[in-house]
Amino acid sequence: MAEAAAAPAKPAKTTSGRPDSLHLLLNNSLATAGLVIFALIVLAALAAPLLPLPDPDATAPANRLLRPLAEGHLLGTDALGRDILSRLIWGTRVSLAVGISATLIAAFFGSLIGLVAGYAGGRVDTLLMRGIDMVMAFPYILLALAIVAVLGPGLLNALYAIAVVNIPFFARNIRGIALGLSRREFVDAARLSGKSNTQILFVEVLPNVLPVIIITMSTTIGWMILETAGLSFLGLGAQPPQADLGSMLGDGRKILFTAPHVSIIPGTMIFALVMSINLLGDGVRDVLDPRLKSGALTRPVARTAVMRQIVPEDIRPDRNAVLDVRGLKTEFHFGGEVYKAVGGVDMAIGQGECLGIVGESGSGKSVSAMSIMGLVPTPPGRITGGVALLDGEDLFAATDERIRHLRGSAVSHVFQDPLSTLHPLFTVGDQLIEAIQAHQPLPKAQAREKAASLLKVVRIPNPAERLKSYPHELSGGMRQRVCIAMALANDAKIIIADEPTTALDVTVQAQVLSLLDALRKEHNAGILFITHDFGVVSAICDRVAVMYAGQFVETGTTDDILSSPAHPYTAKLIDCVPVLGQPERRLDAIGGRPPVVNRLPIGCAFAERCPRAQDDCRAAPIPVTELGEGRTVRCVHPLTGEAADA
Amino acid sequence: MHEGVLLQIERAERVFGGGRTLFGQPKPAVHAVQDVTIDVRKGETLGVVGESGCGKSTLARMIVGLDAPTGGRILFDGRDLVAEAGRDLRRLAREVQYVFQDPVASLNPRKTIRTILEAPLIHLLHLGKGQREARLEELMDAVNLAPEFLDRYPHEFSGGQAQRIGVARALAANPKLIVLDEPVSALDVSVQAQVLNILDGLKDRFGLTYVFISHDLSVVESVSDRVAVMYFGRIVEVGPGRSVFRSPRHPYTHLLLNSAPAPGRKSLVSEDADTELPDPYNPPPGCAFYARCPRRTDMCNSRMPSLESVPGEEGHAAACFHPHGGT
């Protein structure tokens, strides 16, 4: 699924199908509101010398404590008769300047410490980070007070104090990222290219850390302004008569009840400023953070949306098939683009039969399999056509409740990576019991017995003991056996196995394959087996479907397809794999690349790479031709000569 | 030193962990690579096969100087360059280069291909601007990519193209030896053949020597002149590709060959489920394959078999007390 979802996303980037960062930010209405308010405040503050404002420090005792909207003083005056509007704008200017410069200083030193600690590791890391820990162990306001106490009150000293107090925040954030990046392969590659440590740190690692630095800055700047205000409020920041939001608040404190506007106005300004910065900062983080960018913010629904234009009615189900899929179409909608991942797939699996789907990454084989039980994430995926009949029941028309009942019982899945499908915090016994109890009302003791017997079925030695193991205590092969046991827990009729052995070593792969082969005969379960390896197909599959650009291009029995492939793509795919025992064999690479599924040609999708392609291949959609019993090919110029010989 | 030997690995060993804690307790240690001795001759391809955790990648990283052996020596052209690499990697990097398994992860996502390929030309070869331009064109041509790709970013490339850029970067410094660590296992089968064919062509064109590491037996068989099979940090069998694959001596090699799926091969020979690697923190005193071996006897569990050459077959050796007979 991951591969299929990633494949269509790639071309989107180059063709600007995906909106750029600014558009994404503007899509977020809260962030936009923050941006507008912040921009207005910054503009006003920047324009302070140009605006027709009275001198903010000029006192006029005769006009003291005028209420807002008084003549000549829009926001009134304070206890010394100074114009509050003028002081507010000049004060905002100071607060902003202090907050931003403190952020920049903290970001610079904090990031530097974090980068060096993360990259160097070992003793340097320990030394630097323990130092940072010590700074963090003091209450921040106490530390800031101590620094100001040593340096003496004043705006500049307050700025230093706030910067120092916030360095640990940056250092810890950046160190984590730098640590991960420094172990990446491109850093090793740079080292082998002859770059020195300093060059690697600043030329290779830093550009990759920069977004995180910006995110951290955008979320801390509001906090810094608050802290500046706090210090000034205590009289340790801006010194009279200079205006700054914190000191204005401090001045108003004593007359809060007689003239509330003197403190409420700067308070509101602080609130608006910090709030707008935080909203904007959150928006910036959502746009820049790669983890959120990859779609973690979209919540897929429990089941793939079914939007069939025509619901086929008079389909006579194949009597021999447990699972019968006709004309399955699945699409992904990204922005304005439609990616036709699966474009009309027919397949039937009988009892105890194993059908293999073979194809390159991005060919749509996983999406086809996931569509059957509605496991393709929506958004962006949707099923736009076809039926999937399980014992004659249309799965795409079934209720959500029914699908939930069938998932894990009649139809179960085995995925590629057992480490990520098993929950790391529960024992395999707990997980197996949960799988059993989800579908069968058994008391815990009986379920445990059944779980142990399932582990025995998948040939795990000492099953009662193994139930108590956590996934990380088992080897890769054992974990995959547990996943298979889970798939068998509720008498599955169909097991959908998506590259179940790709992550395993060859000797373990052989074990798992022969286990699956034996189990399907014992339990009479059909297997839909997805793989890219013809060797694996030979070991387990009765029939094979070769998939290319969302369609089956050839189907037939494994022996027929391997001995006499009819579609040129199948033939090429077999020829390009080295075969054990034939080292002299010349490998025949397939030139070109698979088509992008949002711009499929009208005719044959393989024509661009096909040596046999002629004009009629590109003219119209290629129909499926029956070549014999259970043998089809989607090609107008198939390799029939070889087929006839065989 | 023998004639024509480019790289000599003598009893190389790499231990992870070990030492003592602050309170004097010994820390557990893992022998990732143990007692590996092997020569690589000029112009050949040495294939190294093994399953995950057998130490093949650690061996590769030691050859290129990204990791230092904790015991033994690695000599390149007679000089102990790897010991030097601890101080300055550049000298070794001019002679030995590395191709990574994951082609996309080995390219910095924020650099253009030009910047990535220029780095070894600037830092290792100290070429001027004009020379660099000519060399870049030559490199892109060597890996069969259009020169206009130079100004693109890594995410714009498919896996196969990215791996060809990885190969071009390794070539840039004009090395004599390239270590390829699973260079095709992250690629689709159709692309795998492209990269293998390009690697084959480059070897002749630039007179290169390869150390080719892979878990895929069929790929190793198709590219290698000689093959070393690793298990649990040691070489258990080594020899010319033909003899190792046609008449494997070590029971582990036998098992590997019989487990490998191949088109047309119906049933795979498989062992019982109770077969796992020994605990690396508590290695067995004898042969590491003892627990899985169908030919084991008591002596296998008490003594470590050493690599003994197979009588009648030049250069073929296996570390087993009860090897399979020749065919």
C-alpha cells in the first residue's frame, strides 16, 4: 500500500500538482488570520517613526489618565499624561525587536550546540547535553532573574537573559534531528567524497536541519515576547521612560481599578501579538514538518469509499470461486489529478487455490488486493467500479458492520513486515487471543488454548511458552509465522498475502513458503499472493496474473506462463532476472519506465517499451484475448509462436 | 604479497560493545566479524553472500574505512591504508569507493546531482572548474544518464537512476576498488538488470575490481568470479563461483542454494522451524551452524572448524569437519 501511495505522489511534485507551501499555509484559516494580524502589528511597529504620533515619552501632567477616545489621544493617556497609542506602537516595536533578536540568538547558539552534539556523539555529546540539562534544571524565570541581577537591569541584559534561558530548548530539539541525520547514508557518502567533519556538518547536515530550526523558532518567538514582557513588568527590562509592552503593563498595575485602560490596552496587545504568532507558527509547522506533510493530519476513514458509477447487477458468480472479483477499479484523487491505480481487474480464487499477482512496484498489485476488503485509505483512494464477490456476496455493497465482521475472519491479511504489523507492547499470545475473541465468543482460557494450537499449526516449537514472548524477542521468520497464525485464527477462506517473504532471508523465506503451501491444503484456504519474484511464484502459486500499469496483462497457470509467456512484458520480466545455476545468462533489461497512472495512454500501456509494438497497439484500448483454458493475454501481437511450440 | 593481489584482509575482526561500565562491570560484546582472511585480486569480482546479521556489511564498511577493525589488518596494495583512514580518510577514498544499498538515502535530498558528484572531484582530486565539467560529463555518460540530469534533485529520480548516480559518485574519484553493498536489492527486478549490466560494462572500461555484497545468490552468481559465503561473522566457504555454486562443500552453502527460489523450481527444501542464529552474546564454542546442521557430530560443537582447502579444486576452501563430497 505504501509503495502504491508513494508512486503516484512522485510525479505530482515535478508537475506541480501539489500546492506549494504558501498555498498550504493560506488553506489553514487560523494560520491565515494569525498571519494577517501579525503583519498588521509588524507594519504598524515598523512605520512608527513615519506615523503622526506624539512623542511617547513627553509627559503632560495636566492631561493625566484621560479615558480612551479623548480628544487628541485616541487611546487616552497614562499616569504621567503620555499618549498611550504612541507608547503602545513604540512599545510594540521594542518588544518585537527584543523577542525576535532573543529568538535569533537562542536559535543560533542552541542549534550550534545541538548540531555539534548530535553529529559528534560520544563524549562531546554527553558533555554538551549534560551542560544543557543543568541550565534546564533551574526554573527559567529564576535563571533569567539571576542573569539580570548579575548584569544589572536594562533591555539589552533582559534580552541576553531570555536568549540564554531558551538555548536548551533549541539544543535538545536540534540534537535529536542531527543525531538521526548523522547516521544516514548520505553522510557516509560525503565522508567518502573527502569532505571534512566541519564541511559535512555545515554543508550536508545543516540544510536538512534548517526546517526544524525554523519550526522551533516560529513556535518560540511568542513565548520570548511574553518573557520579555514579564521581565519588564518586574522592572528588570526596559527602564523608564522607554516604553515596552511589559513595562506599560507594570505602570498600569497600581491603578488597575481607577484607570483600567492603562493596563488593559497593552495587555490586549500582548495577547493579540502572541496569539497571532502562535497561530502562524502552528501553521508554519504543519506546512514544513515532513511527518505532517506526508498525510498524518488527514484521517482516513475505516473503509475505502465506494463510488461506482454503474453497479453491475446480473453477474453470475463463478461456482468454483470463493472470491470472484470483476472489473475492479480503484483511483486516487490528489488535488485535481486522478491516478488510476487499478483499471479493471478480474480475478477468481477457488478453495485451496493460490493465485499470484506479479508486477513491479507501482503496478497496482497491492492496491488491488487492499481494495477487496476496503483497506485503501480514503481520502485519497476510492473504488470506482467493479464487484468483489465472496461466496456470491458483493463486498462493495456490504455494510460497514458486515465488512468488519469479515475482516480477519473470512478474509485475512498477511503483510510484508511482521515487525510493524504486530503491536510491540503486547505479547504475541495477547494479540492472538484478541484476534480470536474478536470473532468468536470464547472465554479467555479457551482462547489461550486455541492460540497455542494455532502456533503449533504454524510449526512454532514450544507454543505455550512462545505465547508469552513479545514480538521483538522473536526472529523475523517466527514473527511472520505468528502473523500467519493470526490470519488462520478464524477459519479464513481467503488469505491475502502481500509480499509476505520479501523482508525475510532466503532460508527463512523457504520455510515460510512451504508452511503457507502446506496450510492452504490443510485448511482449504485460497491465497492471493502478491510478489515481484517469479522464483517465489514457482514455489507456491497455481496460477499467475502479471500486472502492469493497473491492469492484468496476462493470466494463466504458473507452468504455462513461465514456459511460454505470451505478453512481451511477461517475457521481458522473466528474462531480466538472473537464474541460479545459469551464470552465463545475459540479463535483458527493460528499457524505459512504467507510465504514470494519471496519464495513461489510450492504447497499450507497455507499447512505449515494447519491441513488438506497432501502430495498432497505440490506437485503442487493448481487449483481453482468450488463449486457451484459463489463459488470457492483453496484447494484439502476442508471442504465440513460442506458445504453439510449447 | 602475491602477484596481482589488490586487497588483503588478514584475520580481520570487529567487536561491537565490550569494555567496561563506569562501575567496572564488563559490557556485553558482539563479534560482528571474526577471523576473516581473504585476498581480492586485481580485476576480479569477489562476491560475498550471507543472510542478514552475518557481518557482510560490517566487512564492507571496514574495507572502505567507514569502520575500523578491532583486530587484524586490511592491506590495500601492500599498504595498511585502513589504519591510516582513522586519521585521514581521503587517501583511502581515492583508491576504494563504496556504493550504498539504498540509492535514495545515500544522496543528500537538498543537493543537486552536480553538487553531489562534484564533491569527490573537489576534495579528493582537486580538479579545476573546467576539468570538473569534463569529468562530470564523462561520468554521466559512463552510467548512461543524460547530462541535463545534473541540475536536478535526488527525489526526482527513480530508484534505478538514483543508484546509477551512486555508482557515478563512486567512480568519480577514479578508484581501483569499489565495494558494492547490496547495490540492487532495493531495486525492481526490471531495473536491477540495467544496473548490473552497467556495472559489468564499467568494470572493463575502467579496469575496476569489485567486492560485491548481496543476499541474493542468483545475482552474486551472475556477477562474481569468486564467492565467499559468510555465516555468523565468519567465512564458511570460499572459492571460484563455479565450484562453490556447482559443488558446495559446506552444509550451510548447500542449504542456501536449496532454499533459493528460482523460476520453475517447484518445491523448496526447507528445514524445521527450530532453526535460528545462535545468540550473538553467547556464541557457541564450536561451529556456529551446529544447531541447524544435518551432518553435525559431537566434535562440531566443541571445536571451531578452520577453512581447509578442498582437495583437487584450486582456491576452493570450506570450514567444515564433514563437508559434502564433490560431484
